[in-house]
Amino acid sequence: MSLSFSEQFERPEGWLGQLAGKIMSLENRTINKWTLDLLHIQPEDRVLEVGFGPGFAIELAGEQFPEIQLDGVDVSDTMKNTAASRNKKLIDEGRLHLFVDDIALYKAEKLYDKVFSVNNYPLWAERQKGLAVLYSLMKPGGQLAITVQPREEDADEEKTKQLARTISYDLEKAGFSGTAIYYKDVRPVLTVCVTAVK
């Protein structure tokens, strides 16, 4: 059974999934750059993106920080293919590895300095389990950034602020500390980024 177009944004597949990926890339460009800026990535960092979608943020990070190592995990095979095509050079250089998996089940051989996720957290089936996995995969002092721009039809500033409170609470419950909340006024609605440290 094929997915409806709205469902393509959760688990993109096929040509409709590719179209959803293009829309996500355009809409997320500004907030991807903002999120990367908030992470203060260093030249030797190992970085993970959760829910990499069409791979725009990975591309941007690879260009901005030519010495970092990048990994990405996403539930969609279609998005893996799209992101791999977009970032072929990074893959060929051995700087990028992409994985298809649920973050709650993801395993990695190395620890990460920085982890980020843009417009993906509300789609996680098991958020607390996913955060516990990330906590275990991060170096002490490693930084995590979760950015969300509400996409529901009734999305508004108050929904964004409620999300900020929820994400902060979830991070603290998972063992992270030093949570900080940042807002960016971008269309179509206020966006939040919550950062925290292991």
C-alpha cells in the first residue's frame, strides 16, 4: 500500500518521497544552517545527524568544516539514496557514512562530539529510548541540538514554546544537562532549537 503525500514527510519512499525530500530541503535550509551554527562544530569533531532527509545539512556541514567526520541515520531508504547522491564526494572521501535505522535501535562503533536533528524529533516512535541511545553514543561534554518547526495545520508560536518545554524535559530526563532554548522567527512559524550537553 502506498503512503499518502503527507505521510511521505514521515517515511519518504518512491517518487513522492523524492518530492517530499525536495520540499523539506527548501524549507529546512535556513534552520539547518542556524542549528549547525549553534553547535559550534570544531575541525576534528565526529558529527551525527538524526533524520538526515535529503542530506542538505550534511552537505552544508561538510562544506563548512572540511575535516569533520559525518554519520547520518534515517528511517527512509529513499532519503538515504537521495542524501548519498547529493553527498557522493563526502562518501567517496570516506568522511560520510549513512545508515537506515530507527534512532532507538541505532548502534555505532565510535562516539560522537556533536549530534543534531532538524524537524525529525516529533516523528521518533520512541523518543526517550532514542535519547538514551544518543546519550550512550556521545563523548563526555558532547553537545546535542534538537530543532523543530511545528508543521501541524494549527501550528503557532505557543505550540513552538510547548515543544521547547517538552524537548528540554525529555533531554533532562535522559541525563543531559545545561539545556538551552533558542528561537528563530522564520516562516511559516516560530522555530525552536534546544541544546544540551552530556
